[in-house]
Amino acid sequence: MTNSDGHRHHAIDYLELTVTDLAAAQAFYAAAFGWTFNDYGPEYAGIRNPAGSDVLEVGGLAAGESVTRGGPLVLLYSDDLDDSVEKVRAAGGEVVNGPYEFPGGRRFHFTDPSGNELGVWATS
């Protein structure tokens, strides 16, 4: 069930990534995926939701001292996986696994400039 603000009961509502350089992280995600941000000062930036939703933010980037890989894996969806690989590389990310086939499609994992590992998948 979705409430009047667009939030869904027991659904993942907001995702926060720790980054060691807030400006570099914003530049990376903007270049690789077209993300935009709400600026809350030198320690935090909200990740804006794409147009078409009542929810204004879907997550944030929080400045921190260090990043540890190995926690929950965030997966993004792509209409064109090969293009996403190239955009991640061009933006300064490092592809650390794949692209590879898996049941349901293809995917790859990358690290951002702070060392966070995320994945991107596509149905083909």
C-alpha cells in the first residue's frame, strides 16, 4: 500500500551510501547515471528521485571517514547494460566483476570513487 506521499509500507524507502569525498561522489553518480542531488551542506547530499514520483528523495550520500565493502549489495537496473559499463568507467568507477550472465539477464559490479560496491543488471 502506498501512502499519500508515495511511500510504501515495508518497502525499501531510502538508501544511504557513505562516501569519503562528497563532491567526487556526486560528480561520479551524476556522470555515470544522471543522478541529481539536494545539497544539505558539506556532509550530506540527498539523491533526488527521477520525475514522475511524489517521493522527492530516494537516498543520500553521507560524508564519512572510510568505506567498507561487503555489506548489502545495491543493484540498479539498466535498459542498456553495455552502455552503463562504459558510463561507469568514463565517470571514474572501476568494474570489479562482469558483465556476466545470471538467471534473468546480465549484470556487473563496480566500485565508486569511495570504494562502495554496487551492481547493475539488465534483462538481456
